Amino acid sequence: MAVAEIKEALRSATSTVSKYMGGVAVLHVETHTVETKTGQEPVLAARTVIALDGDNTAVVPAQQGESGKWEVDSPLYEVHMQNVQSAIEYRAKMVESMLSFLRMMAGGIQ
């Protein structure tokens, strides 16, 4: 492959990675519930938004008990947090794959 072709391939790959990285600046994880017997639409039960800079927002399922104390729906929260952790791990793998690809491409240009 000629140097010009390699450089163009690298530019194209860099553009693709750049677009992807722009999309990974914020990670959104939503967990919905649905009442299976009613056939109604799923309802948002928990949401977590994590920004690349570490800022995050979470909405978790809870209700106020008779004493006025807030109680988190633990089983649903645990499922949601498993989803969050899986999303974080997947995102990290994808970013590392992109960076490895760029390092490989950059190393091939002399």
C-alpha cells in the first residue's frame, strides 16, 4: 500500500473514531419496567447519565415510607446498577479498541 493510501486510510479512520468519541462523551443507561399482564408500554424506572469528565446523574426507584424515610427499591436498583456496570465495561473496551487501532495505523506510517 502506498504512503498516500495509508495516510488517507488513517485520516478516514481518525474521522470515524472522532465521530465515535463524540458520541461516547456521555453514557446513558435506562432501566424500564413493564407490567406483563397489562400489555402497557414500559415505564422508566431508573436512569444513570455519566459524562466523560466523571460528572453523573442518577434517578433511582424509591418511595417514601410511612415514617417519611425514602426507601430504594433494592432489587430493581441492583439490576439497574448491573446494567450501568456492563455499559461502562463495554464503553471502555470500545474506546480501547479504537485507540489500539489508531496506534496500529499510526505505527504503520513511515
